[in-house]
Amino acid sequence: MFKIIIPKAAFKELEKLDRQNQKLVYEKIKDLEAGKFTGDKSLKGKHKGKFRKRAGNYRIIYLKENDILVITLIRIAHRREVY
């Protein structure tokens, strides 16, 4: 079980989504909390060390702290504007 930290900026991005996409993103966040990282990709370049989880057309960018079991959500945005 991981602890999820959602900064204000990421929470505001989540609030801007329509209800259907909000539910999908919440389900994916619950998967992260449960430790289900299947299908997640590590990012490259200036985002090295971060990971992305797909939620339909949206992406959840997060940072996984190894020993502490903490996941910090960095950004929740449409796939064309997230990177």
C-alpha cells in the first residue's frame, strides 16, 4: 500500500475534468495506491525519474519514492499537453 500525495496544482487540474474522466483518473489513482504499476512507463529526458499512467486520453505523471512508499502526483492533463 502506497501513500498518495496530491499537490494543489494537480488537484485543480483534476477538478477541471468532466465527471467521467474524473472517475477514470480516480480509479487509476487507486491502482497506484494499491501498487499496481502495470503498463506504466518511465519518462525520459528532462522528466527522467518520473512515471506516467494512462487514464484514457489523460496522463497521470507521478514520482515514486523508493523506500518511503510515497507517490507524489505531479500533473494530470490531456496527453497532448502533459509533456
